[in-house]
Amino acid sequence: MPSASGPSFDPAAEYAKGVAALQAGDFRKAERALGNVVKVAPRDANALYLLGLSKAGGGDDKGAVKA
């Protein structure tokens, strides 16, 4: 049974979705999925890097720099 305080999604699955979306060029979907990962693992360098790539790909250069 999932914890009431834990995320309502599987971070590993969200990471995989984000990577697949980036590879497909779907930057919005990648940003959503990787944003979820960063919420639960804010110091994960790979997730932050990929989130920045998804934001840059979607045209959000300022958001990419912050990520």
C-alpha cells in the first residue's frame, strides 16, 4: 500500500517516460514527467539536466537555465 505522504506516481517510470518523450521530441510531455521526478529527487543531476533539455527544446530558455 503506498504511503500517504509519498508521490502518487512511480519516479522511475516517470523518468523513463521523460526520456522517451525527449527522444520523440515531445518536450511538453518530457517536461511534465521529469518535473515529477525532480519534485521527489531535487538533487538528481540526470533528471535536472534532462528537465533543462526539455525546457530548452520547448523554447523556455529561462526555465532551462533555472533547471
